[in-house]
Amino acid sequence: MNKLWSGMILTAIAVALIQGLFLGELAIFSQMMNALFSAANLSIEICIGLIGILCFWMGLLKVAEHSGMMTIISRGLNPLFKQIMPEIPKNHPALGHISMNMAANIFGLDNAATPAGIKAMQSLQEVNQHKDTASNAQIMFLVLNTSSVTLFPVTILMYRAQQGAANPSDVFIPIILATTASTLVGLFGVMWVQKISLFNKVLLGYLAAGLSVIGLLMFSLSTLPPEQMAEVSGALGNGILLAAIFWFIVMALYKKVAVYDSFIEGAKQGFFTAVGIMPYLVAMLVAVSLLRASGILDALLVGITTVFSTFNLNTQFVDALPTAIMNPLSGSGARALMLETMNNYGVDSFAARLASIFQGSTETTFYVLTVYFGAVNIKHLRHAIGCGLLADLGGIVAAILVCYWFFG
């Protein structure tokens, strides 16, 4: 991250100096400084606006955690993981830890997902015969993580709400479709490399159930006029979130959880999370704004636009591509690019919606690989990076197609 951020800053300034000193475009210096100060101010405004929303959702998700919702989901996922990670011994604790991690990811509980993920990786390391080399099970687990298995992309919706979107949840269904595609691409990619058979009853049952729900959703939406898709997506997304809030509280009351106390505990974490991301958001937004002010990002986008225009293809998606390109490298960088796109084009523009879908469709591949493999001193990653990036590519392509379908 240090090298990435420093490289972005130095490259932007170097290009600006060349334009100003050698090409005589002195106005670039003012543009760069204005971009720097504007980005710094914007990042603080965003964080302040996020505090209330983040407190609410972190509080609510803490209620869900204490109510045992993650445990219920982990029990339902256990049979699936036994099939796609056959080298794990029956009833090994790793299966439970993996299920808990996936359940936390589904709910967007980053604070719970990362510790559970590291614990799962440590458990998988116990049955890894080559301690410095990633096992098949560890690679499968990592790729599923990088494909961003999530049903509640509340963080993306919070940013859209904070930026003043007319209907923040209108990207909810598109994100679900895109992240489903990235997960399936990553899953099938690893299964193909590891020669895991797709044809067994348990795995086919899970796939049939999941794809049936997605297929029914897509069929229902395909019957609607294009102008109604975004409206229905937003309404459905809001309905699912409201139903989830209701169900979390009902389950907590049923389990005799102190709902208010649990909510306050999570809300406090949300407050400190909002405050904690300020320095990182300032750093990345400043770097991204300097790159755009220097003309580097615009030159990249013009080049891509020219290539696609040559084949008479629609190029609306190009404005959001920086978020997709940055996402595998840096989560904070991609978030900064998403917010910069919202600010530059408007939160309800095609580019801003697509950037949101990009951000929600996959995880930060290299960060996840670094943290999880670093926790158990894995040095040889084998096909982990290739399969992780394949999942990213699947998510990017799906995000573009889904965004055109809903908002094009």
C-alpha cells in the first residue's frame, strides 16, 4: 500500500511538472493544488456524513451476530464446503471456521469476518502437508473470499445515501447478480484446476437452489420495461433490507438478547470505524484526484474509449473502469475512485452506479491473499492469484452487463 500510494502521488506530480515546466502549461499547477484541497475537504465531509449511517448498520449487524444468525448460516453451509474441499477431514474444526467466515461475509460483518477467516486459515494449515505452500483447500477458501460472497452490500448503499442518491438501493440487485457471477467464476475456476467433480448431489443441490433463485429474479425483471427495472430493483432491495432488520430483531428477542445494548455496542464500533477511515480516505482521495488533475486517468480512459469506439461499441462503462482496475489492488483506493466518480459524474449517473457495482462485486484480491496467507507464512501461492483474478474478471464483465441491463 505504501508503494502504491507513493507511486500514485509521485507519478501525478511528475507529469504535472513536465506539463508546466517543459510544455508551458502553468495552469496545471493551480489545477493540482485545487484538486488536492478539494479532495481533502471532500473526504472529511464524506466521513462525517457516514457516521450516523455507519453507527446504525454496525449496531444492527451486532444484533444479528448476537442473535446467532451467523451460526444458523454456517450450519447450512457446512455440507457444501465438505464437497468443494475434500481434503479436509470429516468434522474438522476448519469447516466450522470457514462457515463462520462466509456467514460473516454474507452479512458484511468485516470485523467478524477477518478474525474468523484467519482462524479458518490457521485450521486449514493444520492439515496442510507442505507448510510453506498453499493447499487446495486454502486456495479454494481464499478465492471464495476474494469473489466477495455477500447478500447485504450495506457499505455501498451507505456511500450512495451519503452522496445524496435518489434511491440508494437501486444497485442492490445488480450487485447481487454481479457478485454471484464472480463467485461462480472463481468456484468453477478452482474446481477445474483442482479437478474437483461438479457432478455430486450435494454440490449440484446447492447450485440448483442458488441459481433457481437468481434465475427467477432475472426472469421476473426481464418482463419489465427498462425504465422500471431500476425502480423495482430499488424497491426490492429496500424490502429485503427492511425484512432483514425485522428478522434480526425478532431472532434477537427470541434468543433473549439485550437488543438495545447489542445495538449500542455495534453503533460505538461504527462511530470509531467512521473516524478511523478518515486518514485513509484523505490519502487515497488526494492521490486519485491528483492523478485525474494531471491528466493521467483521462488519458487512460481516452485510450480505452478509442479502442472500443473503433468497433462501434458503447463506451459508457469506461468512466467507471478505474474503480474496477484498482479494486484487486487496493480496497481503499477503489473506494476513493468510486467516490470520486460519484462526485465527478453525479451519484445517479451510469458511471457512478457502475462503479458501485464494481466495488460490491469482488473483494480486494491482493489484500486478502496477503493477510490470510501471511497469517500462516505461506510463500508459494500456486494458482491462488490466477483464480482470484479470474473471479475479479468475471465480476467486472458481469457488472458491466448488469448495469447496461438495468440503467443503460
